[in-house]
Amino acid sequence: MINGIQIEICCGSYDDVLRACAIPEVDRIELNCALELDGLTPSCSLMRAARKATDKKIIAMVRPRPAGFCYTETEKEMMFADAEVFLKNGADGIVFGFLKEDGTVDEADTRRMAELIHSYRKEAVFHKAFDAARDPFASIETLLACQIDRILTSGKEASVIPGIPLLKNLHEKYGSRIEILPGGGVSAANALQTVKETGIRQLHMSAKSSFHDLEDYYAVDGDKIRAVIQTLAE
């Protein structure tokens, strides 16, 4: 935490976890894999290794494939199975998202997942499937009814800066009942603006850079995290 602002880092590998957790101001890890696909379900061995590596909060992603968030019944059952494995192996919460084909939140499966997570007394987080939903206000009302704890969103825009008006609106209307977590293109250039203009005291970022090993891949860049922290400290 820096100046009362919580920092969550999206980590797609064990090395990412080690880089992020080496920075004291980082509060929370979103654990997944395949950063280049915006994050998919990590392995159980990665969850166990991350738990051993840090006492910071770890929110494990359950997302079986890229593209949309309208899953088959078999995909859903695997998501629930993965979530329970992570919760049994030290996850502090699960981040997930279910939508229907009409662009509304899938209330039944969202409620079922939230109930599973809360049965372990952990945090239920709805990820940026929220931004793909048709109506943000109808969506948040459904998520409140399902007792979701936090929503990761860029305000239905490609990145947080154009999403600031909606982020601020959601936080002002609903922030006392559900956490709004801005994420999407957060960097040293816009972190302070996002916090100041939305009034939200937490940020999510991947802080990723492109690395090369025969081909390019993404990984967490500690220098990018430190640059954001420095801007928030000032």
C-alpha cells in the first residue's frame, strides 16, 4: 500500500509472483497464466508455489479459455472444481465472470460461485467480464444480489482513463456496498489521475513488458510497478 492506495498485480507465472512480491508496497496478487490472453486459470502447482512464496493476498483466476464469458456446462463444472482446489490450497479469493448470451450477468452461476467462495470465508471477485456486459448498472445490481465483494473494471472502455466517468459514477453510487477496482492500462502515466478523478483507493495492473525467448512473451516488469508507486508517493 502507498498513501492508502492498495496495489494489485496480475501475475502469470511463479517468476511474476516473486518479482511482484519483492516490492513491499504491493498488497495483492491476481494469479493466472497467459498474460498475453488477458489471463487464464493457473495450474494448481503454481497456486501452491505462490502460497509458499508470500503471505500477501492471492486472488486466483478461474477462466478456462480466452474470448467471451458464456461457458458450456462442462466448462462451468471445471471452473467450480478449479475454484475449490484453489480455495483448499490457500487462495484468498477467486476472480471469475459468467455472462449470458444476451449480455447480462449469469445470476445463477455467479451466485453459486460466490456461495462456494464465501463458504471458505474468502473474497468473490467479478472480473472484466463486467465490461463486456450490456448494462453496467443492471450488472452491478445483479452482482450485489449475488454478494460479490469486488468488481475489476476499466469502466467499459479499453483502458481506465476513458473509463473514469463510469468508474467514478459506480464508486459514488455503489462503493459503500461493493468494491470497484480500476484496471486496464494502469501505468505511471495515469495511476495518480485515476485515483484522484475516481476517488477509488485501489488499482489493478499487469505491469507487464515484452520479453524474448525465440518468440516474444509477456511477464511482470518490476520497474513498471516501482514507477507507479513512485508517482503515487508524490
